[in-house]
Amino acid sequence: METIWPLTESRNSVKSLIDRLAYQVKRTPGFCNICGRLTVFKTHVAGFREHVECIRCGSRNRQRQIASVLMAYASARNQQPTDLVDYLGSGPASRRLRRGPTHTRMASVKDLPKDIVVWNTETTRAFHLSLMNHLGQNYISTEFIDPSLSSGEVLNGVMHGDIQSSHFADDSLDFMITGDVFEHIPFPEKAISDSYRILKPGGCHIFTAPFYHHRFTNERRATLQDDGTVEEHMKPWFHDDPMRAEGALVFNIFAPELLCMMEKQGFEVRLLKLHSPLYGIFGQNAIVLVARKISPDLSKRDAVFMN
Ligand SMILES: [Zn+2]
């Protein structure tokens, strides 16, 4: 018997041993998939998720996780959507699906196809700069500046973007990237619906967000009321935010319920766990989520029970 949920930590595994070694040696050589160079990663800070800085471009672990998934899905974007029946069994197709799409070894953001249209909800730091330099006009970056602005408005050279009600046309984006943004929005269901609207068929929302390993339902920590005030259900929790000194309030911590919400919307959803020391991706919490807009959506398929 094996418990597959709660997610188990690989405490005694080789991966965990590699993490501990990396922490002890403090510097680990590798290849940065954001600046595309051989580099050294700073592995001396505990809490790998937000650290493991590349000494060349300053990129962090979590950004490289998203970059890795973006490259894999960009190279697989023309493939047919997954057939549900492939999830069953243990043949090569099933193993390939479990592993998910992969990208070429030692590839970086600079190897992404230049014709993909990408929206990223951050306007600073290494990953943003690398995407902007490579994709040019096909890259749109925004911050959530102020709720009084409309999505798409520009203030002091920075575009305001609202993932709950964005300004993009239907079926217009190949990829939408949100790195630790989803937990800060009061109405995730609106963002799920809007992301489905704006992504092209086959397009993906690739994102990170704090994700519980031990429960099924999302934890609602706060609610935005109709009058604009916030009702706290739990101790308020703020994350650092370049746009506001007080930080950004966390409204939800997610769990598999989020995957259900996205699947009901029509997305094919993946919860990916990464570990790739070569690319400076360490730790037991390297979780990236992918919601891929497929057609027809999962709810309209009846493949599993045909077998
Ligand atoms: Zn780098």
C-alpha cells in the first residue's frame, strides 16, 4: 500500500540527500535556465523555495521552476491534448504522461519559440528581464498596482493587470505566468474563468502558489466584502510585494480543491513536482501548477470508461 495523498516528503531519498549536501557546501555549480549560462547557485540559505540565487543573473529557485515548465510546455504546444485513456495503465504513454512534457537539456529562456505570446504578472527581476529581451512585443508584463485602475492601464510606465478581469482578447495568449499571485486574489474563481477566456486553445496558465500537502480543500483566510472591507477568518498573513510596503494579504491557501475548480472550468490540470539540481531547482516543495486549455474540455470527454 502506498499513500499518494497527503503528499509525502522524500526525507530519506537521494533527492533529500542532495538537498542537504547542497546546503552544506553552500555553493553548487549548474546551468541557469533563465540567463542560459553555466553558473553557481547559492545554496546556503535554508528554505530553498525563495532562494538558491544564480550568481550571474540573480534568478531564484521558484523562477527557474516556472521557466523549466514553460519551456517544456512551449515545446509541446503543438501536440494534441492528452487523451484521458492514456492516464491508465503502465505503458510508455502512461509513463511519459506521468513525467509530463520535457525540454531539451541545457535549454534556457533564450531557446523559447519567439512567436509565443506570454503574459507575466511581474515586471522586475531576472525572469522578467530574460523573457522581455527574448520575446519583445510578444511579451506583456503587468503588476497589480491599484484596484481603481482598469486592467491594461499604464501608470508611470508600468501596466496594471488584473487576473480576475483582464484586458486581453479571447483566445489571445499562449501562456500566462503567475508566480505566487493567486493566493492574493479575493476571487480565484473569477481568475480561473478569465484565464480560460484569454488563453488560446492549447494555451497554459503556469503558476506557483502556496499549496497544502495535507488537505483537500482550500483554506479561505480572508474574504473581500461587497463594501470593499476585508473580513479576516484567520490571522492576517502578508507576503512581500514590490508594489506595497505593507505587503500583499493572503486570501487563500490552496489544496486539490483548486485543481477541481480549474478542471470544472474545462482545463486539463497538472500538479508538477520538480527537482533538478543541475538547473538549481532544489527542495521538497518545488511545486508548479499547469492549467492547459484543451478542446473539447475534460467534462465533455468519455474516454476512460471505454477501455
Ligand atoms: Zn542565471
